[in-house]
Amino acid sequence: MAQEYVRFRIDLAIPKSDWDDAPAGQRNKIRLDILDIKSRALKINQGKQNEEDTIMAKWHVCRHEFGDCPCIEIDISEDVPNIAQKRKL
Ligand SMILES: [Zn+2]
């Protein structure tokens, strides 16, 4: 049976310094809201040849201006400030 989906396709680059300056409660609320949406997501056409990876929410810390420094991409379930400390961003 055909199924309609509400699908979020979001790619919003915020300067990390602005993100770091935002109140911790606001940052955590955004993360928790995304995790809540992710918990409701299903894979479109799951188990079929045309299955889509529609249960994906990641942090992507862009470092394009740092020469050969690779971008860092981690699952949204991890917290960016903690990872930044671990990896010395
Ligand atoms: Zn990047």
C-alpha cells in the first residue's frame, strides 16, 4: 500500500562560534527535538531494492577552510561540545 511521508531534508550551516555562544539549554533543546523527530522516522521502502536511508541525523562540523583538516561528521546522539573537547577542535 502506498504511504505518504513528511520528510525533513535540512542542511543548515551555522558558524561554530555562534553555536558555541548560544545558551546550552537552547542547543540541547534543538538536539533533543531532532532526536525526537529521528525516533519517529522510518526507512522509505524498507527491505526493498529501492530502500532509502531516511533515518539519519548527523552533526557535520565543516572544516573546509582549514586546508587538509577533514570535516567531522558524527551522529546527532552525540553532543558536539563533548566531541569538540575530545578531538580538540
Ligand atoms: Zn564539511
